Amino acid sequence: MAEADTEDAARPWPPPAGAYAEERGLFQLLQNMLEELLIHKPDDPIEFMINHLKQNNDDAPRICVLGPPASGKTTVAMWLCKHFNAIRVSQETLLFKEALTQTEEAKAYKERNQKIPNALWANLIRERLSNVDCIKQGWILEGFPENQEQAWLLQSSGIFPRHVVMLYAPDTVLIERSGGKRLDPLTQEVFHTTFDWPSDPLVQQRLVKPEDLSEQEVSKKLLEYHRNFPEIFHVYQKVLKSINADQPSVDVLSQVCCGQLLKEAVADNTKLGELVKPYIDSGCPVPDNLVLKLLTERLSALDCLSKGWVLSGFPRDVEQGEQLQKAQINPNRVFFFNLPYESIMERLSQRRTDPVTGERYHSTIKPAPTPEIQARLRQNPKDEEENIEKRLNIYYSNVKALEDFYQDAFYVNADQDPYVIFEFIESCIIKPLPCKKH
């Protein structure tokens, strides 16, 4: 009997149960409640969990934005606060905008040019994050923790960020950027001559250059950051996301393929493959009912049930989307890639293939390495401009209705570095689904 129970426990959840749990945030809820139980170890766990459900907002963001000096932590933190309607917490807000129990003690250290102890910073942060606005709206913690001890102190206080954004850039870039920093002595807000100049003339007039922004001081801070970073990375590695800050701020802030599946079915000589083969050989579209049968069969396999799946290029229209829905094939994330018409044409029309080696090249992105190879390259007829245009017209005629069908979809700017695109998609996958009110 025990052996049978073990086998049952090892089986994956049925897809409808998993979808229901994720749509309603049950996995995240259980994780959050377990964290709180382990931290507080209450005598009455049931009563504690009931109070937790009544008081806390587990959907609220809890994000740390870290990085070296001049990496853009403030810009990112403020953008996140605006996007999530969350509360920004930083050195500036803790020392100059809050009336906390130990604020004056911390400011005294600052005025004496002494380093504020880690325990004092942790106490300030704990008190601020326990306020009702941070509990209900969530928080963006900018620049904390700075070292491993601060991270441990925050954890011992029950402060666990769900996401840690780690910005990085070459030291030479950061030193150059730091020269443009300006400080508002009245509010202690930080601005930048190039990236974040205030619109208010009165604020512009009173800005001053911080005293600790000499190249020597910045180099010293960078050295300290690099010394502490590996320890922080170790603490938060499961929730940490690194982003290259040496790019425009808009970029910082911004697969089971159906075609492959059809080819595999033909290659494996399955019954469905025999039905699909004439369409593949003639270059005609495979009927939706055959594609759907293949998808249903493939996505019902154990690996897809236990590990999940990525469906690329399907559905192509609302009818196909509705058929997926009827077949109980419901994606929990949908991404639409957006790309300007000119970029699409450039990417596709300049593709070439070497008939000898099968290697693919591109006139701009990946030119042939020798004149000999260049002379024998061939273009696939589907990459001719008139054929690209036909495919685009079909896509444009269907995409608006498909976007309306998947109202919770994410939109990706595909006209940028692939690594930036991947990081954006990864962040959307890691982030829990929005909780729907019932």
C-alpha cells in the first residue's frame, strides 16, 4: 500500500488542476504562508494562517533593485513603483522622508561621516516595510541589501523579496556616468545631467554635485561593491535577475514549434504523419483538425504534463485559438512579438543558405566568410519580398482578433538584442499570474 502511495505522489498533477491552482495563485499563496510559518513559528499555525490571509496582500510586489554606483537603480526603482503603484524605499527615503524610530540615530552617523551599522539599516527597513502602505501596495527596495550581513538581517526579520533585479555595466561606463549625478539638497533626490534632468527650473537651480563623486571615490565604491556582490548573489540566486545597464533605459525597462512537430510526425511514420505528409510535400497548409490532433497527442505526453510546454507560432487565428480552448489546451502565458515592417523585411529577405553545407547566412547580420561561399548561396523562395508580404498580410489580418482573444497576453518589442528579449520573457514567466477577483 505504501508503495502505491509513493507512486501516486510522484505522478504529475492533472493539467486542469495545475491550471486552476496557478490561475488562482495557490502555489504562490502556499509558498508565502510556508515562509511566514517558518519565520514566526507560531504556537497556533492555523490561527496564524487565518490572520495572515486577512491582513496580508500576497499579490503585492516585493522587489529589491541592486547594482553598482551609477547603474541606474533609482530610475529602475521609480519606474517599477509607477508601474506597480508600489512604495519606493531607499537610503534617501529612510533618512529624509520618514519619521521612523531610529531615523535620527542614523542621520547622526551620516552627519559625522560615519558608516551606518548594518543592524541599524535593517531596523529602519523592517519598520518601514511593516507600515500598512508597504503591506498593501508592496515595496521596491532600492540599493538594499548592500552586503551579506544586511541580507541575513533582512531575512531574520522575515523580509524576503520575490524578485531581485541586479544591474551591471563595465566600471569605465559607471565612472563616466557618475560624473553627471546631481543632488537636490532640499529633498536629497538624485538626478542626472543626461538621463534624468528635472523639468522644474527651481529644482534645476538648486542641484549640486555630490561631494563623494570624484573618480577616486567612485572607484572605491565600485571596489567595495565587487567585493560584496558574490555573497549577495549566493543569498538571492534563486530569485535574482541580472540586467545589462549599459543600454538605453527603455531597453533596460522594456519551444515546441508546430512546424517541427509536423515534421517529426512525418519522420516517425505515424498514422497522423501519413495524413500530414502530402501537405508537407506540396507546401500546402496542414488542415487545422490534423494540427490539433497532433498537438493534443503531443501535449498529453508525460514530459509536457510534468515539465510544461512552449507552443511557437500557433494559434495563428481566433478559430485555432477557440479549437485549442475546446480541447482543454490552455496556455498560462501568451506572448505577442512586435516588429516594424522594415525590420521584418530586412531580416527575412536577406537570408541565404549554402546548398553544400546547409549553413545559413544573412547579408547583414551573418555574411558568408569567403567569396566562394557567397557565390553559391541560394535564397528560399518563401524569403522573396513578395512572398513575405503575402504572409504578413495574412498575419496582420488575424492578429488583432487574436490579441482580443488573449486579453492577458504580454507584448514583446522584438526589435532589440535577443538577450534583452529573453530576460523580459523570463521575468514574465517567473512572475505569478495576476489574481482574478471572483
